[in-house]
Amino acid sequence: MAVYNVTKIFVKVKRTTNHCFRNWNFIFRLVLTIIIIVLGWSQIFNNNNDTKILGNTRFASTTIKTARETQKLSENNNPLETVSIIASLDNDDNEDLYNIRLKRIVKRLNTRQTVRNLHKYGPLTNNSLIIVVQVNTRINYLYEVINSLSKARGIEDVLLIFSHNYYDEKINRLVNGVRFCKTMQIFFPYSTQIYTNVFPGQTSYYDCPRNAARERTEKMNCFNATADQYGHYRDANITQAKHHWWWKINMVFDRLRVVKNYSGLILFMEEDHYVVEDFIHTLKLMQRTLSQSEIFSMGVHSDTLIFFRKPQVHVSNWISNLGISFNRSVWNAFVQCAEEFCYYDDYNWDWSLQKMTKYCNGHTFLTSTLQDSRFYHIGKCGMHYHINCSDMSHVNKLKQTLKSLDLYPEELDVKIIHGLNQMFSAGNGGWGDTRDRKLCMHMVFNHYVNEWFTVVSNDITLITLYFVFRGKVINQHLMKVHQR
Ligand SMILES: *[C@@H]1O[C@H](CO)[C@@H](O)[C@H](O)[C@H]1NC(C)=O
Ligand SMILES: *[C@@H]1O[C@H](CO)[C@@H](O)[C@H](O)[C@H]1NC(C)=O
Ligand SMILES: *[C@@H]1O[C@H](CO)[C@@H](O)[C@H](O)[C@H]1NC(C)=O
Ligand SMILES: *[C@@H]1O[C@H](CO)[C@@H](O)[C@H](O)[C@H]1NC(C)=O
Ligand SMILES: *[C@@H]1O[C@H](CO)[C@@H](O)[C@H](O)[C@H]1NC(C)=O
Ligand SMILES: CC(=O)N[C@H]1CO[C@H](CO)[C@@H](O)[C@@H]1O
């Protein structure tokens, strides 16, 4: 009886403290909420002012303001200055109405994160596969690629994410028409389509032409832009692809709600990567056979098409850029070395990734690369090639050849390759501008925020606080990077 009483008292005491605590917690949250509402109002008030100014003297004053800011940035190379530049990307005060609208649409869609065909195919499990396609503008290729994906066995378990850097109704209609699996669209928010005359787009005021000689640039207004190691200035059309790739991977792993619980593989491909129908089967076979491998790559660039009963896989530290996939724990290791990616003077994301994985805390990332490719690069027109984009004869030829090949292997022929990773130089250039490097670092920011939030709490007030203080955190992070 006595014991019972003691417990009862104890429970009673506990309840009161709990109650008391809840009261304090409630007051704390109330105060926070009031502060946040006040801050939020002042923000909205400021934005309204901006829009008013925008109506009258849109171009004259605002462009010059950004020009000055950018000059300041390249002059002192000061991380604190960068924050204001990056923050200004979120303001509407230096663009056309068209760009502002586009920016809002993109923001809304990226927040909404609608998954299509969810009812038909059910939610994601850890055994599903996520495929992320980077889409630019070449709809002819995208059409063929979607067609090839639709024929893949096991595609119904896939979440297919299209990451666009160009908002286009025609492309949207094509993607909307996909019924063979769950799909989602995300949009690169710092594209040259949105930022037409402002960084990260090409700016006529303070971006030098790529090949401008130093003396000539003195006469132009752009002499404070930073050239790359070969003396070339940034070209927004070229830097966009690496920015988009990096943004996309950060977005998918750290900001998509539907991916939050998912610990399986995520595969990255492009609008012109034609897939073979057994690629999911082969990927799963690789995963089972080579469980020590961290990155899986679905092919090599080659024109010869011979498939073997036992496809050859090379295990090395060399990463082919055709259909690479890895899971969240590998991403968490990569992201520690973001500076290697963002400060490497090479506009190619694949070379930058190679560099990042080579110099990542002395860790070697083992990559399994399929030599009998399941991915084919069909894009013969574009950044590196100059062939008529509507010419699809090579794609038809590829389709014909694939029909006669031996698919769905049951075993792999594994070869360990040593010393492939000796080809590092200073990089191919095109990524020398300080602004590009800092924007790139900025995209990693959410990763750290997510880490803190899983540790601290999921409380809504804290999330709002993050928006209030995020400038400060970016500062600290960039400071750290700078001291290296
Ligand atoms: C996937 O596995 C992780 C643990 O590895 C688990 O926390 C998570 O809930 C799983 N997600 C789903 C969608 O089953
Ligand atoms: C970038 O690409 C767009 C569209 O393809 C083109 O109109 C523009 O001239 C290009 N800009 C530069 C600086 O090459
Ligand atoms: C993640 O998993 C947890 C527990 O398994 C579940 O409560 C939550 O709803 C899941 N979230 C999503 C977005 O699937
Ligand atoms: C993620 O990949 C690594 C490397 O292949 C592996 O060790 C780990 O078990 C994988 N994690 C999950 C949850 O599958
Ligand atoms: C490109 O190829 C298509 C089909 O082969 C052809 O109809 C078109 O005229 C070509 N365009 C140019 C500019 O050569
Ligand atoms: C306008 C401006 O700030 N120009 C600076 C560009 O950089 C040179 C040195 O590289 C400075 O001397 C200029 O003042």
C-alpha cells in the first residue's frame, strides 16, 4: 500500500512539473511567434516598397546597384560581401516582370514538390529506385529517353524526378504525359532563363566576354571579374550546367520531403542518356554482387555495342559520368568535401566530382563501372558537339542494334583496376569566377541545416528561426571555407 502511495505522489509531482514546463514552453513559443510575425511583416513591407520602385525606375538604378555589389565582391573576396550578393538573388529588385514571374512559379513548384501518379504506384520504399534526369532544352532527345525509360523492366517502382533549368510548356507537357511511374518536377532556381541580365546569368555590364584580352577589358566595364587559370572569363551558359547539377543533388538529398526517409540508391542521368531496358535489373545485380562499392555507374562512352552473357564490371576509383548512382551515406561523405567541388577550376561537373572524391579526407570511393553499357549518350548536338538537333538517325540505329543483344544477365565479370586515377591536372578552366564558386558553396547550406534540425527538433518555430538567422550561418560557413 505504501509503495503504491509513493508512486502516486511521484506521478503527481511529475505531472505538475510537466504542466509547469509546458506552460513555460508555451510562453516561449508565443514570444517567438510574435517576434517572427513582426519580422515577417517588416519583410513584406520592404518587399512592397521594392515592387513600387520597380514599377517606375526599374532598369536604371537597380542594375547599377548590382554592378557595384558585384565589383565589391570580386575586389575584396570577402565572404561577408558574398552573403549580400547571394541574398540579393532572392530579391526581385533587379529584374524584368517576366523574370520575377518565372522566379515565383519556380519557387512555388519547388516548394510544392508534387508527386504525380502516386495513387497508381504507391509510396516510395527503400527498395525503390529514384532517378533524377537533368533537363535542359533538347526536347527531341528527352522524348527518346523517356521512351526508353518506359520500356525498362521494374520502372513502375521508380520515382522519376525531372530537374529543369529551362521552364517550357512543351517540355512540361511531355513530362506530364508520363504515366509509367511516379514523377516529379523540380526547377533550377538560378538559371540563365530567370536571371537574364544579372548574375548567375550573363550580364552585359560587368561580365567580360569569355575571350576578352586583359587590355581590352580595361576599357570595358568588366575588369573586376575574375578570369580562370587560362585567362578566360565566365560564360553563364557554360557554368550553368555545373551549378544545376550541384543544386539538383543537394535539393534531392536534402530538401525533397518525399526523399527524406529514403536510404536506397539515387541515380543521376541527363536528358540525352538513352537507357537499355534491363538497366534496373543490371543495377540491382551490381549492387548485390559488389556490396563494398559506393558508386555505381551504368556505362562508359563507347561506340562499339557488344553485350556479353557475363557483362564486365570494372571496380576502380574512376567515375564514369553515365548513369551514376549512390545512396545517402555516400552523399553525406561527399558533402564534407564540397569545397573541392566548388573551388576546382573546371566547368565540368563530372571532373569536379572526380576531384572531390579523390581529395575527400583521404577516403577512396570505390566505383563499379559497367563496361557493357546500359546507358548511351545520344546527344550529338549541344555544348560539346555542333550537329543538327533534329537528326535522330543515330538513335534509330542504336535501337536496332539493341534489339539483337543479349539482355538480363545473371552474373557479372568483375575486374579490379588499380591506378586509374592519375590524370589530375589543374582542371579544364571555365570556373574561375569567385561568384560562381560562392554560389556553389551556398547550395550546400541546407545539408547543414538539416543535420542540425534532426538533432535539435522539428519544431516549426525553429524552422522559422532558421530563415531569420540563415544569413549569419552562411557567413560562418563561408568564413570557415576561407580560412582553409
Ligand atoms: C528506410 O530505411 C531507413 C533505415 O535505414 C529507415 O529509417 C526508413 O524509415 C526507411 N524508409 C522507408 C520509406 O521505408
Ligand atoms: C547562351 O545561350 C543562349 C540560348 O542558347 C544564347 O541565346 C546566348 O547567346 C548564349 N550566350 C552566350 C554568352 O553565349
Ligand atoms: C518517415 O518515416 C516516419 C517513421 O517511419 C513516418 O512517421 C513519416 O511519416 C515518414 N515521412 C515521410 C515523408 O514518408
Ligand atoms: C549505402 O551505401 C554504402 C556503400 O555502398 C553501404 O555500405 C551502405 O550499407 C548503404 N546504405 C544503405 C542504407 O543501404
Ligand atoms: C536537320 O535535320 C532534319 C532531319 O534530318 C532536317 O529536316 C532539317 O532540315 C535539318 N536542319 C538543318 C538546319 O540542317
Ligand atoms: C571600380 C573598381 O573598384 N575597380 C577596381 C578593380 O580592381 C583594381 C585592381 O585590380 C582596382 O585598382 C580598381 O579600383
